[in-house]
Amino acid sequence: MRAARLIKMVLLLQSRPSMTAAELARELEVSERTVTRDAQALSEAGVPVYADRGRAGGYRLVGGYRTRLTGLHRGEAEALFLSGVPGALREMGLEDAASAARLKVSAALLPSLRDASRSAAQRFHLDAPNWFREPKTPALLPAVADAVWDDRRIGARYRRGEDEVVRELEPYGLVLKAGVWYLCARVAGPGSFRVYRIDRFTAVDTGGERFERDSDFDLPAFWEERAAQFARSLLRVRVVVRLSPEGVRALPYALDSGSREALADADAPDADGWVTVALPVESEEVAHTQLAALGPEVEVLAPEGLRERFAGDAARLARLYRSGDGA
């Protein structure tokens, strides 16, 4: 543990002109007293760490010292490519590997380029979860991620509704979608490729044998296809509505999906500027909730049951506002 910390300290000092004890302590997650002891240990080992005294002092390497400890090992190199998604790295247990990789790359760069990682981090940041949703990291995610990196079969217990099923899986890839982690895996056998929500795993055994990956498997393409299939499977009900010009503008903000395509296929507006649109929705209940946001800018034409629900809503609103007592 201490050896890794000493190496990290050298790389930090190599990547910057100088650092204060407080800065090093924060980066290394130790006390300033420990930083002082580590600097002394490095000096005794022949690493030219020099301490500048005084309020503006700190630690620096002298004599143009360059360590050769900049070679990336495989785990660090792989984590480096994910360094733009720090939350995902942390949840998969790769934060330390990515930090070490960034330090090694920074140490190997020319002095004029060493602020590149910080410059990029100050300009681009990915925040994957939806608003007003507290992301929850699945407890088994790090174990599943290790199996994905190692191409190792897993035995998994998976919650499906009220039941649990047992599967032997070949884990091909992980996807983070709107704050939810999914595993794209092939059922061992070989079987078909399927998608599993990580938070529905109740147990995972990662001690299986390594498997040979299908070289033709393309994770982004597979996910895009399955996500499109899933979205289409949800839209089982067809609703026909009339929309005012304002309703046409507001519809894409009220419905989750399919509204822009439906508007593109709609007929020309009538004499009053209203457009008749056939919308794919999950259910009448979901359509009622979403279309209610449009208020008087939408009229439901079909199905009849949904039209009656909106007529009932309108009647209750009329009675409420005619009463004038606000109660």
C-alpha cells in the first residue's frame, strides 16, 4: 500500500512544478505528517525530492528528474478510455486505476501539455442519471464488471417479477442508461444474447471458466437494436388526437417517444390550423397523464374510453371553476 502511494507521489510531483503538503495530502488521502515522512523516504531512496520552506513552500523534484514508472498496465489503459465518466468508473470499482493511468500519462507528457486532463475536465462532464432521481449503485456491479473485463462466465440468480431464475452467462458488456446499469450477456451454451438489469441480480458467482468472445459482437450496435425493440414493445396502444398549433409545438415535451415521427406522418392542418395525429402510447392510463399536460390544446378522438375520461375531467374542471369558492 505504501509503495503504491510513494509511486503516486513521485508521479504527482513529476507532473507539476511543485505541490504543497496540503495538496499532496489531499491527492494521496493521507495526513500532511504522512506526506512529510513519505518525502523523506523517497529522498533516502535516491529520489531527489526537495522541500521548499515557508508559507509559499512545497515539494518538488530537482535536476529534471524523470521516473520510468510511466508504463500503463492493461487495467489502467482500459480505465483511461472511460475517464470521462467518473461516476461510472467509481461504481465499477475502477476509479483508482483510472487515476493512476491519468497520472502516468500526465507524467509522460511535455510540460506544456500536462494541464490537458484538467483543462478537458473543466470543459466536459457527463452526468448520466435523470433529474430528480437519486442513482443507486447495484452492490454486485463491481463483481459483474470484473467478469466483463476478464471474459469469465458467471453464475447468476436473477429476479424476474416475483420469481428468481438461475442462469449461467457469458458477460459481454455493460451499459449505463439513464442511471441504470444493464448487462449484455449471452446465455452459456451457447445461447442467445440478452439484456439484464444489474440491480435485479440477487447473487453472482464469478468463479467460472473464461469464454471465447464472439469477435463479431458489437456492443453499441447490439444495444441500439435492443433499445429500439424495447421502446417499440412498450407502445402498444394507438390514440388519435386533434392538436392546436400550440399543441403541436408542445406535444414532443409531453410524450416520451414517438410524437415527432407521428407529427411527421400527420395530414395537413384543417381550416382552423388543427392537426389530427395518431400517436403510439403505452396505455390509455399513460396517455391520459401525458396528454393532460396539453390542456385545451388537444382533443382526444379515439379510443372512446379515453375521450370520455377527458370529457369527465373537463366537466369536473368546469364545475370547480364555476363554484368560485376555490375549495
